[in-house]
Amino acid sequence: MRIAICPGSFDPVTKGHLNIIERSAKLFDVVIALVLVNPNKQPVFTAPERTEFLRRACADIPNVKVDSYHGLLADYARSVGACTIIKGLRAVTDFEYEFQQALINKKLNGELETMFVITDSNYMYLSSSMVRQVAQFGGDVTDFLPECICKDIVARLPRSKTTEGESVQ
Ligand code: ADP
């Protein structure tokens, strides 16, 4: 059985993430969408919240499982028998970081390959941080989030305390 992992922070999961997961699910027997806990990041949503949103977003894709992990991705892959990590690439700016990660993961787990899936052109500009920023100032983020969880995410994204359009001078 060919098992692949789509790892990320998913803070929160966007349509860009979901597109990569759906396309990966067509290539592998099982895909694990994995919320990685990174102690160096300060996420807006807790790991259980991010995992729950991801689980709901992926509920209709039969061969996708959702999990979360605090530790090395290379170790998690070994423990579940996964052969491949799948990463989405939006632009050249993603590449340098992802290239380094792929080499480190290969060094830590020689059985593990990293595959890159090029973003759908509709989602080139889309990132979780962009969604958080737009929502912070009251912008409409409904086009960027999976429909089934959109309302719940929007309701829980923090808003800036400054009144909309207020001058700060
Ligand atoms: P973000 O960069 O949005 O904070 P993550 O750290 O959760 O997202 O990224 C997890 C993976 O999803 C990475 O491989 C990232 O490149 C990919 N990804 C995120 N957004 C998109 C998108 N719009 N299109 C393609 N891949 C994406």
C-alpha cells in the first residue's frame, strides 16, 4: 500500500491546501493530512482545532486520514510506513525552504521521498497567513476557505481592535 503524507501547519486549512490533498489522494492509496506542531510558531488555532477543521474539510475524500504530530516528520513517516511526503509549491519563493526540508528529511529517513505538486493557478496567492491578515481587518475570506468550515473559522479568527478605516496618526 502506497501511503503519502501532506504535512503543514494548517492555521487554518485553506482551499489551496485542500486542492493539494485532493490531487494527492488520486495518486496514492492512502494520504495522511498531518497537522505538525511546530514549537517555534505561534499559531492562531490550537493543534486540536486545526486538526478538527482539517478533518471536516477532508471528510468527503475516502482515502484521506487526518492526524496531528509533535515531533520529526521523518519519524512519523517511518511509524506509519509512509513512502512519500507531498508538498505544494506556489512560487519560487517556496522552493528554497522546501528543497532544504526535502534534503533533511531524506537524510533522517532514507526511505522517504518528497514530491512537489504545483499549485492550482486559482490558489497561487493563497496562504493561511494571508487569510488571517485579511480577516483581521474584517475582509471577506469566504472564497479562500473550504465551504463546510468557512463560517466556523471566520467566527474564531481574531479581529484587530482598531476601528475599521481608523487613522492611527
Ligand atoms: P501556509 O504556507 O499557507 O501557512 P502550511 O505551512 O500549512 O501553509 O503549508 C503546508 C503545505 O501546503 C506546504 O507544502 C505549502 O507549500 C502548501 N500550500 C499552502 N498553501 C498552498 C496553496 N495555495 N497552493 C499550493 N500549496 C499550498
